[in-house]
Amino acid sequence: MPTNTQPTEKKVSVVVIDDDKNILELTSLILSKQGFRIYAAESANSGFELIIRHSPELVLLDYMLPDMDGLTALQQIKIRFPDTYVVMLTGRGSEEVAVELMKNGASEYILKPFNNRNLAERLNNVLRIREIELHNRQLQKQQEELLSEIEQWNLELQRRVREKSEALQTAQKEILQSEKLAALGYLSAGMAHEIRNPLNSISLFIQLMRQTTDEPDQLDYQSKVLKEVERIDSIIRRLLDASRRTRNISSNVHIDEVIDNVVESFATQIETRKIVIDRRYHCIPSPIKADATELEQIFTNLFLNALDAMSHGGSLIFEVTEADDRVIIRVSDSGCGIPEDLLENIFEPFFSTKSRGTGMGLPVAQRIARMYEGFMGVEESSPNGTTFRLEFPILR
Ligand SMILES: Nc1ncnc2c1ncn2[C@@H]1O[C@H](COP(=O)(O)OP(=O)(O)OP(=O)(O)O)[C@@H](O)[C@H]1O
Ligand SMILES: [Mg+2]
């Protein structure tokens, strides 16, 4: 702030705008002596140019100017240069005008003629107020910035909480599913034992019945029953074998060979059901670490579902690619598709839309994929077909 005692401080700039040359000279003289740096202009427009060039702290503005009335000049300065404070110079007897000017943003008004001491003192007062107000404005801006930063953080926090809650929900669902699967494994092993005994009895009684009749129809029915009993027995044996089977993990499983084996095992159905198989292996897939038989089970379950979905024939595409250290397999059928509202249920154990489905195909397949740190999900489904996506980490 300019005072006589501290002339070495950075000088405060003042643009004086007055068409009266005497006033200009007088104010310039008084204020320069008080340590202000003065720029003088005789019209509003040349005054604006000086403001643009020197960004002064203050403007001393005459109310009567040749090119613009004082009120308009004041309003323009307040809009264009908000950090520049304006002190108005008005003639005596126009206090009402002075009030109007203050309302429009003037910081002070000085009635002409004035005395030198009074002028400097009042400018210094305005400067002090200006300094406080600018400081306040800066604080306010910082506060607004802080508030908006806090708001951003809040949003980010909300987003993270939402994300974690969703992950938690998914994890809980998965735990429930694997518990159901474990219970089913335990139950089916027990049930298989229990069913095989009465099945044996049925088989024995039929064989006894065969010895008591010569009737061709009876004999035919009996042999059909026997065949069905044998079929049930072989299914149960397979189930038991699978549950007893020790896992055979190899580091050298090639997914293309796994798919080829499954396709081969379905050769008869492919022909009779008029299914076109399209194998698109875009690379020689890198080996993955898994039990090949378990991986075959995944594709077998997908194959069976695809056959069910394509009752009038269709195409089944197996696409194999690699990206980001993962083998990616897409299995696309041209079947009836999965309705959108069922998509979140199909991996639940026992969920089935088929009259004779057990609802175990997909959950078992997904569990196997996850066991090998892989992924299995529906990539796309529409009334024109369904694409399942599988991913397995490549062994490095
Ligand atoms: N490729 C597909 N196209 C249309 N719907 C499908 C397809 N795959 C699965 N689904 C739907 O998902 C459900 C669950 O499939 P999942 O294989 O788990 O059981 P399922 O086939 O019904 O019975 P299971 O396989 O145990 O005999 C099916 O009932 C069917 O509604
Ligand atoms: Mg199935």
C-alpha cells in the first residue's frame, strides 16, 4: 500500500480519467507525490485502453466525460475489469447521483473540488477494502474448489461401495451354488448305491419271469425291460465312476484337441440331427493346465444344450483365439436362444426349462472352468442363437 514512509514498495497504479486537464494534472501531481503510479486519460475509451495495458488497482473516474456518461463507464469497468476498483469524481450538489454510482459498484465517490490529503486517504481506504475483498474472493474460490473436490470424492466413494457390494453379492451367490453342488455330489453318490440294489432285484425277477413263459410278446417286453434296466445301471456306474475318478491334471492340454474329441463323440447325433459343425481355430492354442476329461465335460454339456436348442438342425461354431495370456473359446449355436430374464438363472444348480432336464449341465461346466482359474459365461443370446464364452489362463 502506498505511503510516504515506504516509497520502495511496489507502487499502486491508478488510472485517472477526466476531461478537465487541470484536474488531471492536479490529481496526478498529488497522487504521484503520495507514491502512486499514475496514468492519465481524457476520455472513457482511452481510459479503458490504459486499464487493459496496466491493470491498475484503482480508477479515478470523472462523472462527466465527452464520449460516455460516468454511469455507463463505471458499469463497463466493473464488468470488464472486476479486480479494478473505481472511485468516482462528481461535482458538488449531486449526492443522489453519488448514491446511484455506489449502487452500481463504485467503491467511493469524491466531490470536487477536493483537498490533497483527503484524496490520498480515501484512495488508501478503498485499497484496503479492495485487498480484503480480493482475499475473501480468493478464499471463497478455494472453498468452492474444495467443496467440489469433496463432492467428487463422495461420488467416487459411493461408486466403490456399490462395486464392492455387487462383488460381495456375486461371491455369496457363488458360495451358495457350490454348496448346492457339493451336496448334490454327496447325495448322488449315496443314491446311486441305494438304487443299484433294487435294480438288481428287478433284473433277477425279470430273468425268473422269462423262464415261466413261452409267449413271444411277453418275452419281447421282458427283454425290453431288461435292456432299460441295464441302461439305468450303466448310467449309475458312469456316475459312480466319475465321482470315484481321480483327477488327472496335465500341463499340456490343448483345447482344440479337447473340442475335436467331443465333436467326434457326437458324430451320430451330428449326422442324424443335421448339425453343421464349424471349427474356427485362429491359432494353435497354447497348452493349458487341466484335466482333459473335465474340459471335455464342459463342451459335452454345451453340445447337449445346443442340440436341445436346435431341434430342427442348425450350426454349431467353435472359435478359438488367444489374447492377454488367455485362450478364448466361443461356442455359438443357431438355436432358439435364452430369454433375457433367464440369463441370470441358467448357471444355478437345478435350474432347467426342460421337462427332463436336471439343470446340472451349466453349473457343473462353470465350476470346472473356475477350478482352472477360467471363466465361463453367456456372451450373447438372441432368438437366432446363443454364444457361450470360455477363457482359460495359458501356462507360461
Ligand atoms: N444353447 C442354449 N440355448 C438355449 N437355451 C439354453 C442353452 N443352454 C442352456 N440353456 C438354458 O439353460 C438351462 C440350464 O441348462 P443346463 O445345461 O444347466 O440344464 P439342462 O440342460 O436344462 O439340464 P441338464 O443339462 O442337466 O440335462 C436350460 O434348461 C435351458 O433353458
Ligand atoms: Mg444341459
